[in-house]
Amino acid sequence: MSQPAKGQDRGHLLTEQANPASERLDQLSTASLVALFCENDLEPQRAVAAAAPALSLAVDAIAAKLRSGGRLFYLGAGTSGRLGVLDAAECPPTFCSPPELVQGVLAGGAPALLRSSEGLEDCFDAGRADLNGRGFGPADALVGIAAGGTTPYVLGALGHARAIGALAIAIACVPTEQAAMPCDIDIRLLTGAELLTGSTRLKAGTATKMALNILSTGVMVRLGKVYGNRMVDVAVTNTKLEDRALRILIDLGGVSRQEGSALLTAAQGSVKLALLLSLTAVDANTGRTLLHRHDGNLRLALAELKSGS
């Protein structure tokens, strides 16, 4: 893939167009301004719903990569990159996943989280270099995020992912005909023109965060890190999480709070193992072996015990 020409006019992009509804934004009363935002912020929900088929494909494809030992990388610049870093950072406390399993790659690195460095997005080769620095390979999955679909940093990374046989997924908020992106799965979140022209941290950013929520949560569900609608892989690292773990054991395991506490101790803080112990007659060592055999999937482990195999 060739590098996009620098300085090209992006005024045709949906994300760069002026919104007629907000032509008098600076003259509106505060109440009217807030009402206008509330009305427009319904657009991200509709955009994500329209992208449901592509999101479904992405969840299954990413889960397959991770199930085979790969990792998931979110990559972007500016707001898009920061949203990827945020979603990646939330995976370990929510799903007890190792930090390296889902990673956020931001143009400019950690300093760009707090201080704008959007100029770095114009380097076509930098995305590939940042991925190579993390050992990115064919077994991995990349989600390249670029609201306008033209960010060289993201396009270079997606092109590299495809070239080496990794899974390449693109997220953008413009139609494909306005900005084609090299990818295996193309997720388009068409939120329309922003109320503040070109400020894609608004509707485009909201839709992107919603899509990332679906991707990461959906993938973790497919990987067996959720039982019913409970976060059974949550790590008990503070009082709030201990209380949540005990409520899971009380609600799903049918035990008392005191019994739940004892089960957590026996399971060395593993909610999933403690729940298995509460629902069966196996001991902790047998439970660990059983969960390991089913890649940590509690429902499959329970099904094996129920079948007596």
C-alpha cells in the first residue's frame, strides 16, 4: 500500500463537514445547546446498531486469534488512539486478563495521553514500527481506529498487519467510498457531521467507544470469562471487588456470605473457581484442572461434570 499524499484536502469527509443544525451554536441558550447535544447523541447508537454485522464478525475473528494464543492491539492517533488505550486498560481489572493480551498503541506513546501530539499521526511508517516494537505477528489481531479513515499512522499499521497475515480490522466514521482502509473487516460508524465541526471526540468518539465496549466484552464472553452476565474472572483486589465476588457466589452458588468467603479463600481469590466449588462437590485442585482443561470456561467445566465424562 502506498503512502497517502501529504496535505490532501479532507473537506469531503463526513467527519469534517459542517452540521446545519449547529450553525448558530455560539448564539444558543445553554438549555438549547444541551438539548441539541442530547438529540444528536442518539446518532452514535444508531451508527453502532447499523454496524452490528461487522462487529459480530470482528468479535468472532478476534476471539479465534486470542484462543489460539494471539493478542489484540488497538492502534490509533489522537482521540481514536486514546479510546483504544482506555478500552485496553479496562480489560485486566474487568476480566482478569493479562495486560499483554489486549494492548492500546497510541501515536506518540504514553506522553500523548495527556498532551496532544496529533502531528505524529502523519507518519505512515510509525504505526508499523510501534507494532514491531511490541512483537506484533501473524497470530495477532489489530483494530486500527481512525475517525476520518485517512490517518497515515493507522493506514500503515493496517497495511502491515495484512501483509504479514495478521487479522486487520478497521474502524472509521466515514463511508468506505470516502476513505478506503486496508483490512479484513471494515467497521463503519456513520455518525454524521459533528455539532462542533471536525471535533470527532464528540459523536464519532462516542460511537467508537461503544464499538470498542462491544468488541472487548464480546471477545471476553466468547473466551469464557463471563458466566451468565457476571464477571466471574474478576480479580479480588479490593473491598469493592470482594463484595462483588461474594454477591456472585451468593446469587449463583446459593451460599451464605460466610461460606462464600471461605470458598474464595480455598480458591485463592479466583471467583470462577470458587463458583465451581460452590456448584459441585469437587475440591480446589480438581476444579483447577477441570477449568484448565476447558480453557477456563466454567460452563463447559460444569457440563463435563454433569455428563459424568
